[in-house]
Amino acid sequence: MKVQRIVANIPTPNPAEADHFYREILGLEVVMDHGWIRTYASDSQMTVQVGIASQGGSDTPVPDLSVEVDDVEEALRRVKAAGIAIEYGPVSEPWGVRRFFVRDPLGKLVNILQHEEAQSSVFSSREQLRECLEILSSGEGQLKYEADVPIAYVPTEIICQFFDETYHPDAPEFLNEFSSDELRVIALFSGYLDIAREAVETNDYPPVREVLKLTQWRAMMKKAAELLESMNKSGQ
């Protein structure tokens, strides 16, 4: 026996409520409509998969649906244009996908993702580093991040953004964007961030307001601000 297809069925008293989200935002077509059930589909060839999970990765809830797209930034633009709240992300995960979570009109948590190798880079390494330093240097920004994305543990999230998404000291693409002096300073900063990470772990992952009181975290933030100021002054 061979499984030919797997269909996700979402219960609702009014199937038409989901139409705008699945048609206009995700670009699916209605291929069957009996009134009591409405089926949306894409003509893309897909592999049959069922995900069984204890969490959604990066300590997030398990999503009800995972939808892979060919342009996650365009999907994000459509979601924001529709005024739909982002539950998590957007973020590039250590296992090679960039994704964000939203809830569909029926309240289901939807993981919208794209594999990194399929995604053209939007930011240069320098721009990515500047963006990362902006949040690492700002207590206010970290508190806002925690308020906006309550399902993520912000200190770990932003540390992973630096080490997994931004800082690639062995990659030629990264090395070519910085001078030798800049690379030395960035490497020194990564050491401060490692120490800050250890302090967070030692203190059993406290909330951001408590993390901001840690000596190691404050020292890291100061170095992040200095590095960010140096990069801004360079004008590159």
C-alpha cells in the first residue's frame, strides 16, 4: 500500500470564514466546495508528510499547520497588509528554514516557512549584523520583543540570531564584507555574548526585565552599542 495524499481537516461552523486567508494571502485555489466542506489546494508537487512533535522548535507551540512557500517575505508582507498579528518570528531557525507563525481566521496556529537555500538573501552580512546589534544593545527593544512575541524566550532568541544567522567567521561571504579590524572586534564581541548566554542559563532563564539586571548581560549590551556605533560611523 502507498499513501497517495494527506488532507488536513479543520473544523468550523462556517468554512467560508477561512477564504480570504487561504486564497488571498496564501494563494491557494478552491478545488472543492460542498458548502459543508471547502478544500483549498495548490498545483505544486508535494511530498506526503505528517509531523508528530512535542514542541514547534525553538520552544514554540506546535503549530496546527505548516505551510511551505516559495517567498516567505512576500507571505509576511501580505499578512501584515491584512492586519494579522504575527505570533512568532520572522526568524531564521538553526535547522535551515525562515518562518513566522500566525493564526488563521479559525484560530489555528499556522507556521509559514521557506527553506533558507531556496530564499535569496535580502540583507548583506553587514546589514544583518547591524540589525542584530540594534536589538542586542537595546533594553527597551528586548522588552518590546518579549511583549510582541510572548511565546519565544527573547534572550535565547536574539543570541541564536547572532550565532546561527549572522556571525559566520569561516564563511568567505561574511569575511569579505568586513575589514580585519572589524572582524577582530566582532570576534571579541561574540565572546561577551557567550558570557552573557552562560549567565542567562545559570540563572534559569529569567524574564527579560531580570536579564537586563545581570552584570554580564549589561556588559554585552554596552559592547553591542559600541560596535553598532562604530559600524554606523564607518558609513558602510
